[in-house]
Amino acid sequence: MFRELLEKISPYGFYTFSSYVIPWALLISFFLISYSFYNGLFVAPSDYQQGDAYRIMYVHVPSAWLSLFSYTVLFFCAVVSIIWRIKVFEILVVSSAKIGAFFTLLTLITGSIWGKPMWGTWWVWDARLTSELILFFIYISIIILNYSFDDYRKGARAASILAIIGFINIPIIHFSVEWWNTLHQGPSVMKFGTPSISTEMLIPLIYSAIGFTFYFIGAILLSARNMILIRERNKSWVKKI
């Protein structure tokens, strides 16, 4: 049943579906991120230890969350494309890699900006930072491998295999602050018990994370839709569009 459902997702059906979803996803993202940034930057109080430097978390934390979530989506699409060779999921593999690479790079940049005043340096070979950097290189490798073949489908298959192998890095990133002695702080929100962050700071962060997630949905669908139009450009339905 699951296989039959996935096989019904045709390039034209995906194009039609994504065309409806993209505007709404990006619109919701704009309002949620705007609301969270206003409250996070101007309404939430300063931190008693970090001062105003902590406010970068309204970009850093959602970016870090999506750098991992993007790879989870990528891994699922890679498994589907390897097993059932469904064209839409082959395209979603590289689309997820592109968006995931963007959020991973944003995570590294914002983390370095925060680390300079807090740690006194832009970069340390911390377990969390190093594994996140490796994740960025994995994303880039998947993208390069996908475009290294003249045959789209061979490139997608090779990229999917690499994506499945690279998934081993995701639990390493997530649990690195618990497994090793690391400078990176432990979880403040996603943990057992009450979050160790005040409500005034937490609520804008939640809105920011949701807004970034809607942006991720819109961006990945837009990227995949454009790739479908390029690859299916000789089909009659694309010529009509």
C-alpha cells in the first residue's frame, strides 16, 4: 500500500501540488519569522550571562535544527529512490541536500559569530562543531556527485547511496554534547523536564523554528519543482506550461 501510494507521485502531480503549497509555506514563514525576530530582538530581555549576544540563537538554533531535519528528509527520499526508483524522490534528494547545505553553513557562521565573544575565538575543534562541519561537506559531496553524471538517474542513484552512508553522522551530531567533553552547551529546549530558558525567550524561539521550517518546506518544493521542469522539459505538459 505504501509503495503504491509513493508510485502515484508523478512529476506532473508533484508540480501541481507544490505550486499550491509553495506560496502558502513562504507566506506563513515570512510572518512567523518576522514575529519571532521582533520579539526576540526587541521584546525579550537580555541574558544575565551572555547579554544581547544570545539573540543570535533565533537564527542559529532553527538553522541547526533544520540542518539535521534536512538530512532526515534526504535520507528518507534516498531510501525510497534506491528501492523503488521513483523520479520525484530522486530529485528531492538533491533538493534536500541544497537546502540542508545552506542551513548547515548558516549554523556554522552564526555559531562562529556567537563563539567569538563567548569563547574568545571564532572556531574550536569541538565535537559538535566538527561533526556539523563534516555534515556540510557530506551535503556538498552529495550535490557534486549528483551532477557528476550525464545521466540524471545514475547521478541520483550515486548521490542516494552516499546519502544513506552519511546518515551515520546525524546521531553523532545530536549526541556529541553528551558523549564527549565539549564546549558546546547542552540542550536547553529539547530535553527531559522543563526547558532551561525563560518563557520570554522561549516563545520567540519556537515561532522562529516553526517559521524556518515552513521556509524549508517552501524552498525544497521550489527547488524540486524547478528541477522537474528542467528534466521534463521535452514532455507535453511542460511545454504547455
